[in-house]
Amino acid sequence: MTFKPVPDPIPARMRGLNRAEICDVNFSEFVKAWDGRADARPADGEAILEGSALDARGFRELFESQLVSRHLDLMARVLRVQNKVFYTIGSSGHEGNAMVARLTRHTDPAFLHYRSGGFMAERFRKLPGTDGKPRDPVMDSALSFAASKDDPASGGRHKVWGSKPLWVLPQTSTIASHLPKALGTAVAIEAGRRLGVELPVPDDSIAICSFGDASSNHATAQTAFNAAAWTAYQKLPAPVLFVCEDNGIGISVKTPGGWIGNRFRNMDGLDYFTADGLDLATGYGDVQRAVEHCRNTRRPTFLHLRTNRIMGHAGTDFEIEWRSIAELCAVEAADPLLRSAAIALESGLMSKDEVLDLYESTRKRCFAAAEEADRRPKLEKLDEVVAPLAPYSPDKVKAEAERIDYAERRLQAFGSEAKLPESQPPRHLAIQINNALHDTFAKYPDTLLFGEDVAQKGGVYTVTKGLQKAFGPRRVFNTLLDETMILGMAQGFANMGMLPIPEIQYLAYFHNACDQIRGEAASLQFFSNNQFANPMVVRIAGLGYQRGFGGHFHNDNSITALRDIPGLVVGCPSRGDDAVTMLRTLTALSKVDGRVSVFLEPIALYMAKDLYEAGDGGWLTAFPSPGEAMPLGEGRVYGEGNDDLVIFTYGNGVPMSLRAARAIEKTHGWKCRVVDLRWLVPLNESYIREQAASAKRILIVDEGRHSAGVGEGIITAIIEGGYGSRPFRRVVGADTYTPLAGAAFAVIPSEESIVEAAASLEK
């Protein structure tokens, strides 16, 4: 039996009600009006209906989870207007995703979209609380809706579905951005098992990823589907269960009928299953087949789950303004809770009174939890809000960076005592980064490096040369030409406890995939209240000054894309020894505090050997001894005590400024001090002020762009420190894309422009 749609016009008794109230009334009226014949009550282990794969006990619990999800939605609509709840995107119509939760394990990492109330309510059954009873999804959810700092998922920072003990990693609302890291996690489960890494989940776990039909069209989703199919084509295990919850609409844009099925049913490399998420009795067996297939075959699996969207996209979506009454009534008649009530009654499992009692008791339970959550404390102070954003344990990081108890593995990596890098003569930046990576791989057996061309070729600048030969193709490997998936893969490996070092071949290529760091990787600790972390060190070759090569995509100085990502650390070495000690600190920061960082490598300095004159070897450095590390935020000073002119710079600007300083001293007689900041995010403002305090004049040499470059941060630190009265100038790149060949040097700083700027400070 299905509910008959309310005709148009709406009866007088229904006028003035919003669609949430109508759905609420529909359920009660449907149950009261039911007049079918009930079968004999099935036993717990018996099928709920003839031919169903779902037994009576399972149905009863799934029905309870559906009701919890629905009443959380209804509660949110009521209490939002009282300012007790701050989120109204609901799960109504999607409650069938509870079947996915029941048929998977609580140790299967889950990356869920926002209509996952049923899934969460059901997964809570998987792990008992401290009292031995099932954990309470209602109170946990209510605390999240109320933005209480007692919220166990995010500490009141966002309404997210998440749970550390249940392996539900909190997701932001960015459309489809969680799909690459879900696939990356699936790949990491298999890779970790082959590498012998101790995983935080069982070896046969699968990754679950849910999303809507509209989101499946997003470029980020498509890159994940393509990469999943590519792994299958390569016969590489990737046990990810993509759950497309198809409700036929994205906010107000309808998905063409049959689009999802036609698009994915015949896609090579994705094994397609479909299930009715509106009917627990018929849908359960199909969901079960998809889950078992994914777990047993270890192949990417696409579960097309039929759902419905009831009560609009969110509380602010007044569907009556853009959908007809007839259409809305038809949607509401397909409410999965009506079908579940019918199953309960037809099977004889429950009477009408029992169904209604369960419905109303669940309502009371949700409202009581919401009222209690409203009384709980909220985040009020800045330090409370940002506490999990960028955890930093300096003493522990220092100890880890300086740890040297891996001498035997170092010898194996380099071959002999004589071949150890500290036994070699001074070398240039590229060689020392390569040595530092070998050293890192020896120190951390769970380190992986991957990206485009990094394996046999050793990278386009040979920086990763020999790594695959030394440590094998399971730890050093090439990827698809897809930066989004490279960074998604990195998050997956990090989720599974490994230390990924992904390479983005050029800084401009990072822009294609920026949200994987901005919206996902760097936000996880914040939105999970530091319960989850995905530590990684992202290597990016970039900046300008390449001779005979370049153009926009190879000479990119847009550091702004990195600077404004909350919680990110960005280090930029200008010379080989600094690169080594910086990398030691960045990897320790990942290991100790779970941080995401970027190691920004100036391409033009990779092979630089000389500083002032050809053949002087002034930019070659010795490999730092094991145990030597660079503290986070510490700069390097050239010309300590020289106060006539202080030049703040980084990257390519360091040797350039040193050469300019020599010319300035000859011309003006000034003793110059050059300060290599080395750490660009976060800027060490106290260090900048210390260096500015004794300066008579200040130059900022910033190879980034005029707008929003690093130089703006340096100037702000100086002025806010009270040193703005010093004569100062900024030498900075122009607000333009970088052109090809010699024209590039017209738009970025030069030694001549530094000398000219210094001359303007002579007073």
C-alpha cells in the first residue's frame, strides 16, 4: 500500500502547514488508515517478507534508524527558528542508506555526504558504548546540530557526520571533493597490506563513499571515477564502494531520467549494482551483493541507490515556490518511511499502535536530546575555535626531527659508509634534496613518494632519481596525470597511517587541485577536533627564473594560493643544506602533530652551484649531519650585525639579494644584512620584527606577485611591530601571468631592481 497524494488544492486542514509538517502528518495518517491483512509475526531470524534477504530483527533495527534520522530532520526544522539548531540540510528520503551501514563494518572507513542520518544511526549499533549498550546516535547528532563544543564529531565547529570510533571521517560540504581521498584510502588499504605496514583497520576493509546524483557530474567526482577505473584496468586492487544516492535532483536542477544508470552501468572498471533505497525488504539483498562484491573482489564498485528527497534541499528551500503541488505530493507519496511502515504492518511484525508509539517515542527522544544539547556550552573564544587547526608540539617535533636511530637502514639505502651523503663534497640543491629523500625513506619505512614521472625517470629535474631502485615500486611510483587524484591518494595513505610525499610537478599544476588541500586535507584536524589527521609533505617545484624555459605553467610565482590555507605549513629552501634540515622538520611535524605541509622547491636553484662568479661554488653546501634539523620558523641571516640595510627575502631572492648586497656596499658603503625567511607559512612575525628592530633601512624582495604576495605579510609584521617609520621599499613581481623566454624577467625582481630600490632609500 502507498500513500495517496493529497490532491490540489490542499484540504483546509492542511493549509498553512509547511512541507515538513505535511510529511509528518502523512506518516501518522498513513499508519492509521492502513487496512491491509497482516501476516503472522516473523521470528527474529526469519525473512521480514517472503523472498526478502532481510530478517525481522534487521528490519526492526533499520526501521528504528530510519525514524531517528527522520525525527532529527523534523527537530532541526522546528528548533532552527528558535535558534537552538544551526543546520537544516536533512536526510529525509535517503534513510535507506542505513542498509549500507548495516551491511558494512564500523572499521570500513566511511566518507559520507550530508544526507547520511540513516547510515550514522545504524552504524552506531556496530560498537557498544562504555555501558555495553549501543552508542546513542541521537545525542551525538543533537550536539552537532546545536554546534555545542561537546559535539564528539567536530567539537561544535561544523555540523558534520563523523565519529572516530566508528571510522566516519568528517567531511566538509564541498561537492564531491571527498571522492578522491575515499579512493585513495581504498588503494592505501591494499598497498599497506602489501608493504607490511600495520594498518589501523583490518586488511580486508573497504572504503565507503556516498554522494548525490548531481554531485556525480562534478569534475572532482569524475576524476575519482576515472582513477578507479584506471586501477581496475591495471588490475590494481581498490576496494571502494561508491554509493550514488540518486534522488533525481540537485537543489533545484533535475537529473535527466536514466542518466546515472546509463552513465555508469557500462563504465569499464566500475562494477555497477543498483538497489532500491526506498524499500528495505527488496533493496537489502541488492545492497548486500554490492558490499560483498567489493569486499571479495577488491574492485571499485558503484552502488546506484534509489532515494528520494523530501522536505527540500534545506530549511530555506521553499519548494512550493518552484515545484507544483502535484509533484510535491507525488514525491511525498514515495516516502521510504511509508513503505517501511507498510512492511512492519504487512509482515505482522508490528501493530498500528506499535508503529505509532515508536514514531512518537523517537520524536520525543530527538527533541529531548536537542533541548539538552542547547544547554551545553558553545565555542565562544578564538583560541577554543582554532585549537585543533594547527597543533604543534615543538619539543616533540625537535626530538623526532633529530632522531638518528636508523643508521643501519641508512647504510643500506646509500650503499656504504663512503657513499653516505655527509661523506660527499658540497653539492647543489637538487642533489641534496635527493639525498634527503633517501634519508627520509630510510628513517620512515612507511614513507611513499608518488606523482607524475617520479619513478624510473626520477622526475623532470632528476630530483627523485634512484629512489625507486633503492626502495622499490611499491614505495615510489608514477601516477595518472591528475593532480587532484595525486593529492586524494596522499590523503588516503595518510588516513591509513603512512607518510605520503606526493609531488606536484609545477606550482601552476597545484591550482588544478587546490581544494584537495584547502577544503579537505588541511581542514580535517579542524573539523574532527583533532581526532583525525592526514599528515603529508607535498613537494612542489615552482617559482620563476628558469632560463630558456618557462611560461605561465612552468614559471609560476603564485604563492598566494598556498598562503591563505588555514593550518598549512610552507617551507621554501634556497640552498641544499637548508632543504635537508627543513625536510627533516616537516616529516617530524607530520609524524608528531599530523600536519599537512608544502615543501616549495625553487626550480631555478636546483642546479645552481655558483653565487658571485662562475666557478666559485658559492651555492654548494655540505649535507648536514644526521640529527641536525631546522626549527619551524627559523630564518637564516647573512651578514649578522649589519644594520645599514636589511633585506628580507626567500627562495630565488636569497642569492639574488646577496649579489645585490655586494653591489650596494660598493656603491653606498652600506653594510647589508640578508634575511632568508625560509618559512613562508606561517610567517614568523616575531622573528621578522627582531630583524627589523635594528635596521636603518629595509627592503623586501618578494618574487611573488604584487597583490597578496609574501611581501605583504612581511610589511604588516614590520608595521604592526612598530617599525614602520624605517625607510623601506618592496621589490616584487608584477600582477601578471609569467610570459615565455626572456620576457619573464621583465615581470619578476632582478638584482638591478634591488639595487635601484636601495638607492631610493638613501636619505
